[in-house]
Amino acid sequence: MKVIMIRSPMSVLEKDHIGYGWTKVNFSKYENATDVIAKINEEYTNGIGRHSNSIKRFFNLTTGDIVVVPLSKAIAIGIVNGKKSFDQNLAKAKACNLISVNFFRTNNGHILRIPRKSLTQGFESRLKVRKSNTNLTDFKKKLLESLIL
């Protein structure tokens, strides 16, 4: 089980998905990240640049992985159920490549917002990384403990 931070718009989260850009390439049509990266290099004149690890992290999310989505002064946490899809209407939000996620919710159905001030300093600092996604597996034990309590 991996723990990955993913930046994604709230409008996408509310539909129980996380989203990622690259509007010219539909990730759900590919079997592996290597083929996705090859297609991105083919479709974009500047190629993939330094984004290959981010693309691999997003593409390789599987059922049971945990995603942490930074929000304003809070985080949302969800469990990946793994279904990939594509929605061109989310191109402006840079979130057209989608993976379905079951987010923790309040009793009245809203996405549970965990205040950042309740996180450890190291975990909260890692959320400030400017990348679209990053590995948080180092914080898995603490995260699971906080979900159980």
C-alpha cells in the first residue's frame, strides 16, 4: 500500500475522483506508465521534462492505496478503488485523467477535512512540496494511526 499526495481540484474530489493533467493523452487507454510517457513525448513538443516520476506515481496507483489531497488549511484522505477514466471537460482544471477514490466523509456526506494543524510538523511540511504529487509512504504509520483514532 502506497501513500501519495495528489493535488486535485475540490470539484473533482466531490465526485470521488482525483485528477491529473496531460489533456492530449488519455491514461485510461494504456496498460503501463512507460507507454503513457512515450505517448506524452510524442504529443507534446517539449516532451515530458522532469515529470516522469509524477506520471508513474499517478498512473501506478492501485486499489487500496491511500491518497492525501492538500486543501486550504486542511487535507482530504481517500482510498483508491482504481478505476481510471478521462474527462476532457476537466482540461482547464488540469484534471482530465481521473482515478476513482473513496474519500472519507462526514455523516452528512461532505468530504472530511482534517485540519493541517493536527498533523505532525514533518507531514505538514511535506504537503508544501510544489509538485503535483509526491510520495508520503514515510508517513503511512502515523496517517493510519490518526485514521483509527
